[in-house]
Amino acid sequence: MPNILTERGATAVPGESAGEALWLSAGAAEAATGWSLKPEGFCRDEICIPTPRGREAEFLRGEEVNVAAFWRHMGAPVLHDAAGSVWMLGEPAAARAAALESLQAPEFALPDLDGRMHALSEQRGKKVLLVTWASW
């Protein structure tokens, strides 16, 4: 059962990893990524990525979808461990660049010293200083 890491979080779904392919049922793909398989292609909201003509076997296998192939077709990074049990599906470079150009920090929530959660969105309209640190 592969573990899928996306901007939505981590999801363990039934599927099959074979080399650079990640085959998931249409339902499992939607649960893990938010993208669903429709007759017009792999879709999320109003955006659909059609299956390239003549290459259908790379992307579709009955009711299963090769999520990794569609992700690469969108120009987004795909990484996996050697066993194929953990897959990371990243955002396309254009989407990340647009987010950086907006100068807005992504939404996140962290606990204070008493364990109460505080979200960045709670501070909207106020000046906020974000300080980060890493040991490496």
C-alpha cells in the first residue's frame, strides 16, 4: 500500500508501484491527490489534463490511472523511495513561482507552549514576524 505525499498531506492508498509508475484506482487517486479520472482526462475542479493520444497505455489501465505519469505530464516533480512504498507528488514549478511572487506565506498552524493551536490566517491584517530555524 503506497504512501502518497502531496500538498494536501499524507495518504496511504491501495495501489501498485512498478518502476516509475504508480497505478491507483480512480477513487484512490482522487482520495490521495484531489484529481479525478473523467472521460476528458485527469481533472481537478475546472482543470483537466487530457491523456496524450497514442500514449494511453502509459496513463490508463482499465479503471486505474498512472498518477506518476500524469504528474510528470503536468510538469510536476515525482519522487519515490527504492521500494516504491513512499511517493512524493510536488507542485509544478509555475505554481510554486506564482505563490512566491504573491509574497504571501502559505497557511499553517502551530501549537503555542500551552498546546493551543494558532493558524497564520488568524493574524490576517496584522504585522507578523516569522522566525525559522533548522539544525542542519
